[in-house]
Amino acid sequence: MEDKKINILVIGVSCFDGMASSTRVKNLIEPLINKNEITANNLVYKSDNRVDIGKSGSLNNINFKVIDFKASNLFSAFSFLIGGLGFVGKSKRAGHKNIIYNYNYPDLKNIWFLLYGKMIGYKIVLDIIEDNRFESHLGFINKLRLKTSVFLFKISRFFTNAYVAISGSLYERAQQIGKGKVPVYLIPITVNFNYFKKTDYIPDPNNLKIFYGGSFAEKDGLQYLIEAFEEVSKCQPGVQLILTGLGNMPDMEKLKDRISKSVSKESIIFKGFLSTQDYYELLNTCDIFCMTRINSAFANAGFPFKLGEFLAAGRAVIATRVGDVDKYLFNDINALLISPESVKEISDALLVVIKHPEKINQLGVEARKTAATNFDSDKVSIKLLSIFDFI
């Protein structure tokens, strides 16, 4: 008897906006779509999508519908729910194993879709990438969403078929929540190696570029990186610090203000949010990559997604010892590891590479091997498929 084909509905993240959350899911499902192992649908919240894709349609072989809710217009909740519930029903396919793949926690936005999906025959998979107990956001709505997400996660074993966790800490947390009744799987960060073609690379010691890409929240430690760069610039004026990404408005304004007041502002290039193509083109021209997360409960629980891409670039990586980092990285072998929140250790590590540019290739070769072994999306997606097959 032929196995049922797998049909998934992605909820909680847009598969199209290019941020880390979107890229994680794309890296996991696109190889499976391309191999005709699954069909895919995506229920998109307009607030989570940063590119204009229209209201509904098909893109990259993923059927999608965009729904919107505005706190300023409570009546929009009706169209949000009706549109979302309708798409959940429409996306279910006869003769298939139907699975809702929910990015991160159940919360006020998605719980209705999860419960309805469960009722009509979907299997539910929660991909846990943060510990919302330690997250903080301004505004009543966001605080309420976080509080309810923690509660709903605690009872999620009653409607969930499997948990996926991005880190060891979250794996253990999901095991506690599942109480042995729901299987838990570890799927770490992922890298699409199609964006990182191996080429001959010769660093220019007189024009080295330091790169950071991601969000600009307090957990990311950008204040320490900028301060360290200012120290480095005093003796190495030709080096540039390039920043890309997108964060919450207060974090963005704080970052821009910090750059404007920096003594090295002429050498700090803020690119903001880039298209996928522009982002990877820029990333592949840089020499030193920095992941400077701080030592906080929230930062230690997760696993910085961009770190995998930094390693795949095959250049020098500087990373703080947080979370699962030292399970994969070893100091002066495939990266330079430093203590969180240490301006001195960041600046010392930068100077080691700047003064010894041969280290860019030495560390980079091993960094790329680490990414290929542990985070290659083609390999990791097979594990996700096995989870779909099992539940």
C-alpha cells in the first residue's frame, strides 16, 4: 500500500520575508518541496511579512494567504479569524497526511487555527526556537501575547503531536512540557549552501570588512561590538563594520543614535534590511563575522540562526560562548570564542584576525566544514521529513 503524501500548512511565520525565522522554515521545507516529498501552504500574518506578495496565491510552490489584524480596529479580528480558519480548511488535502507546522509557541493569534486544524484531522508540530518565559516586549498586546503563549505551551501536549527544538535548552524544556507523551526532536540552525559557493578567496589586509547581520535587540550585544570596533579603529583605521538586518523600532532608533555618536561612524556602514539576493551577495564579500549575544537567560535558551550562515561563508567567525555554541565551535580551530559582554575580548579577537589575515582562511575552512556537517539544510530537512513520517 502506497504511503500517503505529506501536505503541510505553515503557521506563525512567513516563508517569504527573508528574516531568520522565514529562512529557517524555507531551509527545512524547500528541499522537501523540490524533491516532491511534500506539498506546502503558508498562512501569513501581514505584520510578519516584509515584502509585498499580494493577498493570496502561490510562490515558490507554496500556496499562501495573507490575513491581517489591527489592534486599532477590533472588527478586523473577525476577518482575521474567518480568513484564517477558511484557509486551514481549504489547505487540507484528501488522501494526504495533513500537518500544521507552527513556528514557535501557540499564542493568541494561532491557537484558533491550531485547535480547528486538530479537530478536522491535522497533525500538529510546534517548532520551538525561543523561550518566551524570558522574552520581553513593550505594549499591552505584546505582553498579553507572551503571557498567554507561555500558558498555552504548558498545556500544548493535549493538542500537539510532536515538538521540534532548535537548541539543547529548548529540547529539555519541550520534554518537560510533553511529559513523555509527545516526542521531542532536536533540529538546530540550518544553512542553504546554494548561497555559499566555494571559491578561491584571498583577503585584502588593507580593506577588511567585519559583518553582523540579524536583529538589533539587547540580546544581540551590538553595543559591545560597536564599542570594541571603536577601540580597533584607533589602530586599524582601514577596517569597516557592516551591519544589516531589521529589529523593533525602539531598538533600531537606539542603534542609529549610537552609530551617529560613534567616533568611528565613518567606518560603520548600516545597510538595514536587504533583499535575499543583496544580503547574500554582501555577506560573501566580508571577511570577519561576529555573533555577540549577551549572557542572558533568553539568549542562552536559543541558538542564533545567522551563526550557521557565518560559518558557511568560510571566513573567520568570532562568537560568544552562549547556549549551544561551544557544542559545535572550538576556540582557534573553527572560530574564535569569547566571553559575552566583553568589549576587550571582542576587540582582542578582531585584532588577532586583522593582524594575522591568514587566519581568515585557516578558521574559515574548518568553519565551513562544521556548517556542512551539522547545519546543511538538505541533510537537516531529511530529519524533518522523518518526523512527519513518524507522527
